[in-house]
Amino acid sequence: MTSPALRADCSRCFALCCVVPAFTASSDFAIDKPAGTPCPNLRDDHRCGIHRELRSRGFPGCTVYDCFGAGQQVSQVTFSGVRAPEMQEVFPVVRDVHELLYYVTEALERFPSPELRDARDRLAGLSSETPEALLALDVAELRASVNPLLQAAGERVRAAVPGKKKDHRGAMLMGARLRGARLRGASFRGAYLIGADLRGADLRDCDLIGADLRGADLSGADLTGSVFLVQSQLDSARGDGSTRLPASLSRPAHW
């Protein structure tokens, strides 16, 4: 199971996700907000004033954001519980590090290897670095060094599935009609599945890293054994009580 340190704990954060990112009025956000500006719904106690009404008030984008535990790491470890302006610059870096750490940890749990263990230890060490070291970090280079390990892990999951597997890496499948499709072991790395009809689809053992599932209908779909599926992807999709999920993830309340 993934470490709790890689799951958001808003009670230990200075609401960095409500301040640092910018967002534009759209179906995901009811208003425009510049980067580095507190959301008008943010209270003085660092809590959202409309947290239980985010979807009905036009802020579904907030409900699917995942910092992978970077918020509490920056607030309580990097800056030792003291608010500082530099947090806004450090937070996105630590989030990227934690996202990679989340995926590497999952890969290591499934396929223990010295290479994955070294990558995990390196990423864990980076997340605890000083603000100066974090701001000097080349995140693109870091991703490039880790991605081959993640891709290899995804391929190992898919290789265990008999027969020919579909390759939909980076595919534009927005609104695709895939109801009941046999997609076991397919690669959906970075695929756009926005609004896709995946009702009753067999998505077992799929590689779903970076797949955009916003508005996709997963009712009755089977996602057991899938790799690199994260909670925020499920939170952005639709589903029902018959959707089968990996044991490490939870059924979203709005389903």
C-alpha cells in the first residue's frame, strides 16, 4: 500500500493548492484565479468555505486535484510549519517529486528491484531537501530518468496478459464509444478519455498513467490489476457500485 505521506493531508497544509495554481473559468472552475492568489473561497483557517458544495457551486476541478502529499511536506517539513513566500515556488517542485515517488512506490510494490528501490530512495531524499536545493532541481531531467523504469513496470503488467494488447498511448479518445470493450492489458499512457463511454469495459491490467478520465463513464467497468491509476483520476470520472477498483483506491462519494 502506498505510504500515507503520499496522500494529501489538508489538516497539515497551508492550503497551498488553493493559492499556488491558476485556474480559468470553465466547466471545472466557476471563476478565474491568477497563480499565487488565494481563492476567494479560502477561509483564514486555511480551509475551503464551500468544501462540501464544490461540485454544486461550479468547482469540480478542486475536488480532483491531487498534491500527492506535497502540501503537508512543504508546510511541515520543508518550512517546519512556518509560512513563507518561498512556499509558492517550492510546492510545484515537491508535488512533481511526490507524484513520481507515488508511481515508483507502486511499481516497487509490484516488481521489487534494485533500480526501483534506488529511484524511490533518491526521490524520497529529494522531497526532504532544502528550499534552495529543490528550486535548483531539474524536474524534466528527473522525469526523464524515472520514466523508463515506470514504463518497464507497466509493460511487465501488460505482458502477463495473454494475447495481443491494444496500444492507445497518447490516443485522442474523447467521447469514444467503448462500452463493453475488451481492453485488458491495453496501454492508455497519456491518453485522452474525456467523456468516453467505458461502461462495462474490461480494463484489467491496463497502464493508465496520465490518462485523462474526466467525465468518462466507468459504470460496471473492471479496473482491477490496472497500474498507475490514481485516486484523482477516479474522482474526475463517473462510475457506480458495480465498478471494480484496485484495492488501494476508494470509490468516489459522488458515484
